[in-house]
Amino acid sequence: MAGWRVALALVCAVVGSTATAVAAETRAVIELFTSQGCSSCPPADQLLRQLAKDPSLVAMSLPIDYWDYLGWKDTLATPGHTARQRGYAQARGDRAVYTPQVVVNGMVHVQGSDKAAIDRAIAQTRQQPGTLSVPVTLAVEGGRINIAVPASTEPRSSGEIWLCPMTKSVPVAIARGENRGQTITYYNVARRWMKLGDWNGSAHHWSVPVSDIDAEQTNSVAVFVQAGEIAKPGRMLGAATAALH
């Protein structure tokens, strides 16, 4: 993921008044680490479909590649997703890397098909100071993605700001491996991770051309302000999503 970058233009004003802006009122960021080669994952993939309908959640699929040896190479997986999952385990200090695994707000991991556990993790992480305390604004207008991150009200705030293009749904016919013969649909699939910059608690604005990230089947985007660093990601400080088309 460290090699993914986007050409950014710093803008001097907040997103224009004619844009449809999305202010973050997000309860949780839900990251599902899943695999087409994992027979336990389809129930979690279906649950993510339900979670993605909740406008207070940023719910996304991050397909991993470490089960490819089981007979089916995941067509959506990237090594960066595997590295992110392992980075979370390192940051927590455990060895919990499995599928289907959900990481809630960058802090707590639970079984990806257990909605009750996910709900408990949301409530638990919401009690932690600073979690989703930064009201990110995200708007798509005139072929540009405009992002505004205000100054933090929390002391010693720092982290990284990431832009993540996504595909809302991708059906995949699986020919081999544990899920052979099934067609499984994956929802809010993360396609790239693009670092906008480091964050030290001060206000920032970016304007990114849609053409820099637009690709076949990419139809939505999420932005994250996250504590920690790429190798050891931490709590989610702010998040927002918007449709591209």
C-alpha cells in the first residue's frame, strides 16, 4: 500500500456550496477481511450487505490473498489487504489473523458473521475517547472529489488520511476451492488505498480528480482519518463515504 499515491491539489476554501457534501456522522467503520476461498466467509459477506445499508456505518470488504493456495485465487484480493489485517494484529499485540474477521473502528476484532458481536464492538469502541470525533466532509462535484478535515478538538491528535475507491457490489463465480460452484456477491469492495497525507490535528483540504481513481466498476469512495501508521493502523478518528456516479 505504501506505493499507492495520488496527485493532490491543495485547495484554499471549504467545499463549494453547490456540492452535495457528506458530513461524517458515522457510528463505526466496519472492515471485513474475507476470501473467495474461505467456506466460512459467505455468511459474513451477506451480513456486510446488510450493514452497508446502514447510513451510519462505513462497511467495506477487504479480500485477502493468503488462502489462494487452497485451490482458488481470489479475484479481488490484494497483498495490501493482507498487510493491513496483519498490521492490525500487530497494533493490538495479538496474532488474530483469520477469515471472516471484522475490525471495528480500527480497534476491536470479532467474527465477521456474528452481528451481535459486531454491535457490541461498535458500542465498546464508541466509548473510547477520540473515536470518530473528526467530522470529515466529502463531496463529489464537477469531476473532483473534495475532502475537508477540520482541526481536531482532541489534544495530541495525529494520524494518516486515506482515500479508498470502492465497488458497491461484485458477483464472482467461483470454479474451484472450498466455495466451488457458488456465485458470491461482495459488497463495498476496497479497490485501492491512496494516502492523502499525514495529519497533525490541523485543518486540511484536498481536491482529487475523479479521473485519478476512476476505473471499471469503481462507483463509490470512502475517506478515513486514522491514528497510527500504515504498518500499525489504529483507531478511526473520522470517516465519510460518497457515490462517484
